[in-house]
Amino acid sequence: MTEQEKKLLLDKRYLRMARIWAENSYCERRRVGALIVKDKSIISDGYNGTPSGFENLCEDEENKTKPYVLHAEANAITKVAKSSNSSEGATLYVTASPCIECAKLIIQAGIRRVVYSEAYRYLDGIELLKKAKIEVDFVEVN
Ligand SMILES: [Zn+2]
């Protein structure tokens, strides 16, 4: 197996794990999972949901996502901030392509690579990441 094939295999494995992690989300409309990997270790994880201490419901009466729901990437990045780890140079695996707000956080967190498995409505987040010279890879998982 070539190095490239090994890398792809590992990418798919982490993305599958992120997809399983998304099942933790209480959000009805959409469930997203994220993992931050550094030196072959998972240093953080996240799924979309309300901040700690808030009720778990993500949607309001009109089935709209509440404005204070955090995205999976934001939850994973802020979890690192609370820990003794650093996301500098890490890879972020996320089941859906990051939005522009999360892209800003990813850049500032020093994450060097983003791997996603599903393209979201808007791709301005991906464009911003590329502009910041972050390696962005789309990997399909079945
Ligand atoms: Zn986002």
C-alpha cells in the first residue's frame, strides 16, 4: 500500500468516526460531527448543539435552528481551548463542509488541514480556508 492510500484509508476512518460522533447531536434538522487529530491522536471532538448548561433542543417552535447553537467545529475547537492541548498544526475532520464562521475559527486555531465528507450549501467557508493556505480535502465515505 502506498503512503497516499494509507492516508486516504485513515482519512475515511476518521470521517466515519466523526459521522458516528454526530449521532450525539440533539439537533433534528441536521447532525454534524467533528474530530481534531494531532500526531495520530484525537485531541478533541464536537457535534452541533447548544452551549453547556442550555437545554438540548436545537430548534425553536418554528423548527428553525436557534441562533446560539454551536457548530460541531466550533465545539471541537473550544473544547481544545479548555484543555491542555493545542490545535496548532492539527487536522480537523468534519462531516459537513465548514461555514464561514467556523472557517475563521479554524484559521485562528492554527489547524493546518481540513477533511470533510459532505458539501454544505455554501462553499465560502472552504474558499476562506484555501485563501489562508489550509489544506482542504473532500473525501467520500460510504
Ligand atoms: Zn459552522
